[in-house]
Amino acid sequence: NAGVMQNPRHLVRRRGQEARLRCSPMKGHSHVYWYRQLPEEGLKFMVYLQKENIIDESGMPKERFSAEFPKEGPSILRIQQVVRGDSAAYFCASSLSGTGLTDTQYFGPGTRLTVL
Amino acid sequence: GEDVEQSLFLSVREGDSSVINCTYTDSSSTYLYWYKQEPGAGLQLLTYIFSNMDMKQDQRLTVLLNKKDKHLSLRIADTQTGDSAIYFCAEGGSGGYNKLIFGAGTRLAVHP
């Protein structure tokens, strides 16, 4: 019973490049959350998605960041024209539903993005 | 606004009990969680408590919730070196879905 999978685990980009982070939720889970963890800080909510829908993107920077969760395939967090301040660990979590006990979130191992 | 606060560091001797404290501000939170993060790893869900409960015990873990003071604690009995990690408190469930608000984490160091 595979858990939440994220890839790549480590990603190095130069300033101005694009970063694509992938998240495959646990089997049967249709709700995905993305969080960012800056060094020595807690996780900050970025976006909440259901299949083919963005439900809440209030934590996403208005520019350069986008997220999707297509009908088929993993959820993608895309960062265009990366800057050094984007260096962080990006965690994906999935849940069975969006409310109630079944919305308990299970986290992936994270993608550590380093921008040179 | 929503905020979760934790002390940043705790050092205990192996075999002693550890108590990690957390305060939160959102009284409409439905669930409160404790997650564990080991170096370079993701977050592992340790335990959770409904906001209408006062206490929950799960093997070596005891969670206490004081809803009036918005104070949550995690007690680890018989702390072992393998418990060394960062422990995050999180609140969720307000707003109709479970967007989690995390504290900055408490780094637990267990020494012989």
C-alpha cells in the first residue's frame, strides 16, 4: 500500500529556470494539498486541489506559481522563473476526502528545491 | 489571524517523559494534530484529537487539549533516542475543509 509519492526528491535549478514538482497521492485519495517549508520553519499551506479543480489557492504566490491535479496522473506544482527565495522543501499531502476524519492528511517525503 | 506557536527546543534524558506544548488561535478548528519529522524526511502523522475531546492516549503518547486556553500538549512517555525529531503541532478543519496551520516545530533532543 504505497504512500504519497513525490518526485524528484531533490531538484536543483538556476535562477530563471522552471521547476516542476510531482505528487502522486495515496491510492483512492482524490484530495491533494501542497505546503512549503522554508529552512528552520514550519509548513505553510499553498494550495488545495481536488481532481481537476483548485479549491483554495490562498497560500500561493500570485505570480510564477501554478498547480494542477488532472483527471489522470499526478498533481503538479509548477514554479516559473525561479528565484533564490523559492529554495525550500515542498511537501504534498493527500486525503480521502475534504472533511471529517477521512480528511486526515498523509504527507509525502517532499521535494527539496535548491535555486542557484 | 490563524497562528500556532510552539517552543522551539526541548532536551530530555532517555527514559524520561517529554512534554511538548502548543498554543493555537483558531477556536473553530475541528482537529488538532501532532506530526513528527525526522531529518530529511516528510511528516509522519503521530496522533490527532477532536476539538471536543480533552485527552487521547495512544501507547506512549498522551495528548491533552485545553480548549478554553487553546493549549495542546503531547506527552511522550519513556522517551527513546529514536524519538529525536522535530514535532509539529497543526490545527485544521475550520472553513469546511482541512487546510492545516502548522507551528514552527519543536526540536526534541534525547540524550543518554
